[in-house]
Amino acid sequence: MRIAFFDTKPYDHLFFDDALRSAGYEATWFEHKLTPDSVGLADGHEAVCVFVNDQVDASVIEGLYERGVRLIALRCAGYNNVDFHAAFGRIHVVRVLGYSPAAVAEHAAAMLLTLNRKTHRAFARTRDFNFSINGLMGFDLEGKTAGIVGTGRIGQILVRILRGFGMRVIAYDPFPAAGSDIEYVPLEQLWRESDVISLHCPLTPDNHHFVDRDAIRLMKPGVILINTSRGALIDTDALLEGLRNRQIGGAGLDVYEEEAEFFFEDKSNDILADERLTLLLAFPNVLLTSHQGFFTREAMQAITETTVDNIRAFEQGAFLENEICYQRMSGGCDRAETRKNCF
């Protein structure tokens, strides 16, 4: 099989080259993102491998199908960039589920600690031989309340981490974790009671911008908000307003709703055209990282192994354990019980 890899970086080669060679696959590497303009690069390939900011909409899927592509392998867990309705019955879509939930949970905790104790600002000061601690005061996490939105594997690990700090942890999830001892509360109660809020849920049409002005108004003044999931969970204009009026005391963002043009790229010599992103970076109480929450050796190894296994299962006509499809998302799929592929 020939596989076209889009939106690739040097670290993708580092992990994938040997694994693909051992499996007998031929890869073509493109730094370009997959878009309607670049879909022609998939000519002569049976599969494409894409990442979080590739554009896999109906027009791209049509272009891939016309070129003989029958598999889209996501080398990530998120799938909000894929039009499953357009893909169903034509191109199989597989993903990497749960590659390293600890990596993302630990990054969320790191962002919380950094924002609270302002270690990023202290580092910048001492590099300039400024040893003043004025303006660097934080608060004890012990005894405070943390609200976790989404208690999948990542959220559950963060619950354990924050309990280790002596925090009371409450959570909201429309599908509570079975058999857990997590204290679930209604979403409005979580907004009102939490000193720290961390988002760990997929982006769906139902929760797009669910952290909006109304939600922020309900939050405690000075709340710290962490988002390592998907940028569009938060209305950026509402977030900026909350930062300006000090309703939000700190924001740790590993994602941004308009990140596709910027994240994973070196823009250090450019003038950013995105005014909202520029404003976010101007706030001293905003910590923004470039979607690196997943980025550990263990996670990259797991992503590589699962992606290659997904491709091998497709090539062999086996059951696609990690397939996700339009019917499954709409609740009309029994593939898990029948162990049959979607089409």
C-alpha cells in the first residue's frame, strides 16, 4: 500500500519511518495540510494519514474517493475535522483512541501550576536578573474546588492528579464514568463552585462555544480556565471579555478555535493576522501552548503503532477496531456487537 501523510513534521518521520518500512508500506510525506487545494497530492495512494488541522470536508472526501483513496487514517483521537456523512459508504475512517491520556492530563496540570504560581513570568524575570517577586503571588490549591468537564480517560486521570493536591473535585459529563467515585454535578453548579475548570470533552455541534458569556458570568471571579481539548469549546470573544473584566483570573489554552493556520508552524518572523490570538498572547495571565498536550515519547509511540495497525487491518480486510462512522455517531451502528465493518 501507498499512504500519503499530510501535515507532517520531522518528529513524524522519527517515529513512523521504521514502523512503516517494517510493515512493507510506502509513504509519501507532505508538509502541506490536506485541503481542497492539496487533495491532488493523494493521486496514486490507497490511503491518507491526516492530523488534527487537516480539512477533511465533503469536497476533500469527494476528491480522495475519485482518486481511489479508500482509507483515512487519523493519527489523533479527535475527529471534528472529518465529514463522516460524506465519507460513509465510500471511505473508511479510523483513528487513534486513547494513545496517552496521561500526557494530556499532566499537561493540563502543568498549565494550572504554571498559571497559578506564575513560573513562566518568574523564569522570564530571572533571565533578566530581575529577582523581584512582586506580582507573582498565587494561591494554595489544597482545599480549593476543581471542576472537570468530561470524565473520559483523560479527565479521570486529571481527577486523580488534582485530588493528590488536596483539591475537592467535581465533574460534569452527560455520560458519567460507570463505577467511579467521582462527584457529578449539573453544569451550572460546576461553573458556580469551581476555582479551577478544565475541559476534557470532544467538540460536537451540541457543545460548540458552550463556554460562552453566560457560562463565564456564572463562574467564580478569578477562576482559572484550562482547555486541552478543542478550541471551539470556548467562545474566544467571551473569553477575552472575561479576561478584561477579571472574571477569569487565568486561562491555560493548548488549543484555539482558529488554530489551523498557526499551530505547529513557526510564525516568529510573521505579523499575526489573527487579532484575537494576538490579544490573547498580550495578557500576562494567559498561557498558550501549541496543541502539545499529547506530545510525549510514549504518546507518539502509541500513535505510530495504532495507526500502522489500523492500516494493516484495512489492507487485510479485517475488522476495523478503531473505525468511526456516520451511523455510529448517530447511534444506529451495531458493529461493536457484530464485529463487522460499517460497509
